[in-house]
Amino acid sequence: MSRPRIATVWLDGCSGCHMSFLDLDERLLDIFERADLVYSPIVDVKEFPEDVDVCLVEGAVSSEEDLHRIRMVRERSKTIVAFGDCAVTSNVPGMRNPIGVPPLLDRAYRENVSLNPQVPTQVVPRLLPTSQPVHRFVDVDVFLPGCPPHADLIHTLLDDLLAGRVPDVSGSRFGR
Amino acid sequence: MSEMPAAGRPLRRRVITEEVHEGPARATAYVCEAASCLSAQSHDVTVRLGERAAEAGLTDVAVKRVGCIGLCAAGPLVEIAETGQLFERVRPDDVEPVVGALKRVKPGDARRPQGPFFEKQVRVATENFGRVDPESLDDYLAAGGYEALRRVLSEMTSTEVRDGITGSGLRGRGGAGYPTGLKWTTVAKAQGAQKYVICNADEGDPGAFMDRSVLESDPYRILEGMAIAAFAVHATEGYIYCRAEYPLAVARLRTAIRLAQRAGYLGAGIMDTSFTFDVQIRLGAGAFVCGEETALIASVEGRRGTPRPRPPYPAVQGLWDCPTLINNVETFASVPAIVRRGPGWYAAIGAGKSRGTKVFALAGRVVNTGLVEVPMGMALREIIFDIGGGIIDGRPFKAVQTGGPSGGCIPAEHLDKPVTYESLIELGSFMGSGGMIVMDDTSCMVDVAKYFQDFCRDESCGKCTPCRVGTTQLWMLLDLITRGEATLADLAQLERLAGIVQRMSLCGLGQGAPNPIFSTLRYFRDEYLAHIVEKRCPAGVCAISQPAEVMA
Amino acid sequence: MTTVYTLTIDGRDVAGSEGQTVMEVAEENGIAIPGLCHLEGVHDRGACRLCMVEIAGSPKLAAACMTTIAEGMEVTAHSEQLLEYRRAVTEMMFMERNHVCAVCVANNHCELQDTAAALGLTHFDLPRISPKVDIDASHRLFAIDHNRCILCLRCVRVCDEIEGAHTWDIMHRGLETRVQTDMGIPWGESTTCTSCGKCVQVCPTGALFEKGRPVAGGSKTKRPFLPWLKVVQEERGL
């Protein structure tokens, strides 16, 4: 059997979960003895590849770009892990939900800007009406809450998945 | 409704017998002055009819205000007492046909059959409807009023009264059908120096108006029923908890209480015995949940109207922690007849464990919208098609909703099932207080479920989590379905959540809130699936937008 | 003389005095039943519905905090079904308003968070309501963020039953229900609030907090202090 292919993606989040992932430190070496990291914000691959075995998804789905990417990720991955509170609950990105998009953009790009206030329409993707957790759009196989999830929990999760076990996420919790 | 007399403004511009003639009347016109007909100017009909009769020189006829005649859809209603001739949609400026009929009445005229709407009914709680003037104590007495209380006070012990009610098989008419005699016995045996009797008149089910009609048409009857109950359970004080949205009922109750007090039927030493019992009115402020007995008690006590877990039941620990008997309006209205005519007579009516009669408010897409009283066990088809006259415009019958927001929708295939507490529960519905909303093929059953869920989430008091949050989440899922945006996973979620709200909620409001969902899923799952899978509403009610790429 | 009853909870033989609740007896015997409106020292109200248990012979579930024990009672406090129900109720609490642990003063010492963790709740499937909810920071020392309030009403009860000020009460109904100070005026303008801070101490979430505390920097005491206050009150005849 070929080596398992691991990917990580970063949607609407703060990258804190990826930082926690890096906090695996030397245990990363142990993980990548057994698997390959085929796509991640922290490696230099531009295209999300086909045939990914495990994908850790950080961040909520907030924009059309996020939605496009998570659908592609779902198509190309066997197992998706909602990785951290933003992916699991929408967390901080979801704080805008009661406000609505137009007042939000006005606040950020008009009311608080003194020089040439305008809402950007070029290059940046359009926001969805609300920011939602990943499982509102695609099926999620494993939920790992935490803001961020502790490195030990990430290690256990990957260790279990690589060994073909149902991952043990007990000990995880919302927040820190 | 500007035509409705406001509470407190007297309705006592009396146009009755004495003003038109001397001595007994040869002919009498009964004009319905319950809320429905009143709102269509029936009081003006009464006045105009009196004037026209006098102008026509009819000195031996009477025009009398009466309570609900029942056929509300055709109001204002006028009935000729002697012949039973019924005039529908009588306008104040066109009373001549009635005057003509009054002229033609001859001594010895017999009442003619009035058609199935009236002939198929059996009137017990509503026996005085359309016959007595709701505000006249004399009229109530002339119709046999207070005979039952007189017998109770002069001939019976409290045990005999309770045994009589138990023997009649009467069960709570507010919906749950708890045996009334058992409840009375529990209160009677409960320890406590002070006990209370409460009449629950906080009728709030959409489409239900049984209690309102009883209060408007025969208020003394409630006072008599409560007094008998008070005697049976050793209570001295009573409360009628009536919703403030019923100004006419409240006004008539106030009049009845005042006149009954003055005539010695309420207060200290009733009917020259040592029995003391008085009644006060408490007005609800528009919260549906206050029909739940523990919330009702909290509201009477002046606290926030929210329920508490039972036990302890109010029968043991109720108003101000004293043993309290709470019965519904219709239950109390049945009591005087049972005492007067005997428990055996009452128990002989009905079917199975549901004895006696039940009042229903027929509403929705049925020809004869109105108030009917039928023996328990009558088939739904008989009520809707024979009495109700079938569906408007002859459209196909689709379902009948009984039991209000805690009830369910019963489809055509069960139209021949008898109406009893047990059979309705078996069908996934509920007797409830007696609302019957008839629906034809223009109703979308998912939309109906959504309507009732919207009602429940709006009326949730907010005390317990499953009802406060869960009813809104159920509504959100139903909304998703009616907008054509739901998946089969949402449907599964709806069913799961409905079960949790039912099991975990604190009171009947939350526990019953999922019932419309359960029953529509049971009989009309195909309609849910049409919305979800085919993205269409079979009844054409829901506006389903064509699928857009982005979920919005 | 107190009557002692014996009963079983989750198959274990336990004993308690007449008048004790199932919740109290379970606690004494180290059987944890979740509950967020329950608070030792104030009256129970059976509202959060987390402590619902099965009682043999009754088709309905009962709130352990409001059910007094009886001889021979057989209580099931933990089952697969109860776990599912409790998870759902906890989920409802998270979905009702806007709980964002990451930016909450109570992060990591929040009873709602603890409950979710204890029940193994890893995500939410029920619809999120996302209402727009206010914050009242008008008080000199404290603030209330209604986004985090689960309507346990511990603040209302402690203010009324222990402090005797009755500053807190409830207004509106259903989803609109809010705790309020005095007759709905800003907390800072309350003439009855004694600024004792008991409401802040008993709040299970970060809804009530001391001003100036950072995220995850709440300062609530872990020790139940109300029973002690009650003893002192009784001794002084208050």
C-alpha cells in the first residue's frame, strides 16, 4: 500500500490551529515517517491534489472562495477532519452572523476609514451571508474542537487515523 | 372590532317581552347576541326587530337576546322559538321576513326539524344556548338553572356529589381527559384548611371558541357548576381565569356574578344554607401557556405565568400552596346537567371510556362554521359532513386538525373513526379543548405544521431550554423545508429533535408542540418528500425558489 | 426524627432523608448528574432540563433537582438515551445565542463548556439561531453579555434569596426572554443593586463578569459559598 497522503487547508481562521499543529514539534517527524504531507499552507504546493487520505480543515466557511475550496477538498479527500473551533462551530468568524454582510462591510470599509472609503469588489472573494461551520456544506468525518486543539490531541488523532483506528477525540473541548 | 361592545360598556339596552306587549307572548324571536353574530350587528337586529314589531302593531310577540345559536357561519341568526324557523344573515335594515314570520305563528304550532346541523347534536353543556338571555338570572332560573345546586345543598352530601360525578364518567374537557370525579375526590381528601376552585377559561388554541361561547351564552351555568364543585371539595373561594381578549365573556361573567351575589347564589349562606362560596375573575394577559394549570396558578397569584414541574399537583398543592381544583369551562358547564338529570343519564351517552358529550368549534374549510355539541363516539365524518355540511365549494377533504397546537391532523382514511379521547390519541392527535379545523386540498400539510410550530415558539414562556430553543429550531427546519432548501438529513434532524422536545420539555406546551409534526409526518410524509426531493409544494402553497448555486 | 429512604440510582443502593432530592442524594454518593440551573443554596426550578432522569414506573422523565426521593425508587441517571437528550439540550444552549469560547472571559472555567466536554459533545447539528443580543456594561464593576446567558436564573435567585436585593428579574418570553435589572433599566442606574457581586460569582458562563478581566481571565470561585452564607444568615437570625 502506498504511503498515506495528508493535507491541511486554511479557510476562515486565524492559523492558530496550524500553529498548534506545528507544536507537535519532533512528533511531526514521527508522523511523516509514516505519511506524506501533500498540501498545506506551510508547504509550497499550489494545487490541492487528488487522492488525499486525511485532510485537516482549519477555519469556517465564510466566502464563495471558501465554499469552492471545501467542496473541492471534499471531492478529493477520503477523510475530512473539522480542525478547531472555527471549522467546527464557525467560532470567531461567526460573530458577524447576527450583523449581516452589508452593515459589516460598511463598518469595516466605510465608517472606520477616512481616506477613500470603499467596499472592495475586486480580487477578494464575495462573503457568504453567514459564516458557517464546515459540516453545513460538506460531510465531515471527524470533529476536533478546541481553540486551538492541543498538539497532543492532534497527535493522537493523526496517530489513530494512520493506524486505521477510529480516532479518539475525548479530552477535546470547545475553547482552550 | 368596533361593533363589539367593550368590556364595561353595558349591553343592557334590553328589548324584551315587556316593552312590546303585556302577558305571555304568542311568538318569540330569538336573536343571537354571542360574539360572532354581535360582530355582524345582531344587536341592531334585536333593536330594529322590536321597533318594527311595535310599528306593525304586534302586541303579543317578544324579541329576545339569546346566546350562541351555533351556526356562526350564517350569522346574524334569528330563530322563531315556536316553529324553529331560522333566519340567516339577517341585516338590521331587512327584518321584515322575521316580522312576517312572527305574525304567522299560531298557538299549537310545532317546531319543525331544522336540518342535520341541529338535529344531530346532543346538547348538554350548551343546552341553554340560543334559548336563554345570557345576562338574565331570571331567564336562567326559568330554564332550570340552580335546580342542581339546590338539590346538592338540600339533599346531598359532598361524597354523594363526588360519587355522582365519578359515576357519570365525566372527564376533563380541557383536553387531557383526566377523570373529573377522581380529581374532585383528590382535592376533597387533600389536607388543607383552605381550598380553591378555579375555572380555566384561558382558551387559546387557534380556531377554538367553545369556552368563549359558553361564557357568553350561559355564564350562570359556570357559576353553578363551580359552586357544586366547591361544595363537593369543601372550597369557599373560586377564581375564573379568563383571557382578556374575551371582553364580552368577561362583561357577561361580571354581570352574572353581581346578580348571583345579589340573589344569594354566591357569597355567604347560599340559598339560605350554611354553604359559602364566592367567585372572582382574573384576567389573563395574553399568554397561551397560562392555560397550563401551574402557570395559571402563578398568574392568579400575581407572579410571572410560567409552569413548574409536577408533582406536586395543584389538587394537593395549588393556589397559594392550598389544594386547588382546576377544571375547564366546559367541564363545569356539564356538571349542573349531570346533577339534575343523574349520572346514569350522562353515562349512557358516549362510547368506550369517553362518556357524555363534547363541544366542538368547527372552523376552516367547512360549510357550517360554528359551535356544535355531539355525543362522544360520533364519527368524524358525521361531524364534518352531516353537521358541518361538508367542504366549502365541494372541494376534496384533506385533513381535520384537532387538539390545537398539541394536536394533530387526521386524514380522510380515518374519517369513520369515532371521536373519543382514546381514538384520537391512537390516530396521533388529541381531543384538546375541542377545536376542529377542517382542511381541503388547498392546504399544504408542511405549511400547517409550520404554522402550529410558529404558534408554539411564539407562545413558549422561555423557562425550559427544550421548549424555548427547540420549538424555534423545529420551526427553522420546517421553514427550510417549505423554502425547498432542506435535505433528507434535515428531515431526519426534524424527527429526532421533535422527539427530544417532546420528552424533555417541562410542561404540556413543549411536550405537545411536536405533535403536529409527528402527525403530518405520519400521514403526509409524501408532501414533506415532495418539498425536499422534488422541490415542489403539492398544494401550491409554499413559495419554493428554484435551486440557486449558493446557499443563501 | 427524619425518615430515611433507600433507593437505587443507576443500580446502586443509596439512602437519603425524606425531602431530599434525587440530585442531592446522587451528589452525596458521587454520582454526577449534569445541571446548570441547579445551585446549592437557592431554590431549584427544574428549567435547564439537563438533570432529567428516568424513574421506574413513570413514562415521563423527571428533573432530578425537583424530584424528592421515595422509598424503593429506582432511578436511571445515565443511559444512552439520556446522554443523547442531554447533548441535545446542551447543544440548544450553545445554538440559542452567540457563544464564542475563544473570546469569552469564562473560557476554560465555564460550566457550559465543562458540560459539553463531559457529555462528549464535539460539534453542533441543530440550527443556530444567531440573534442580535445586547451587552450592558453600565455598571461600575460588572457587565452582562446577554450573548452568553443561558437563562439559568441563578443571578435572579441569588439576588433575591441570599442578597435580598431582588435587582435581577426576568422580562419578555420565549426566545426574547432576558434577565433584567430593576424594571429593565441599565444595570448602572439600578437603585437596588448593592454591587455585592454574588450574581457574577454564581453565573455558570461568561454572561456576568467583572470588568477588566481578560479573555479566559474570569475569577469565579470554585467553592460553593452560598451554603456558608446561609448558615451565617440563620445564625444571625436574618
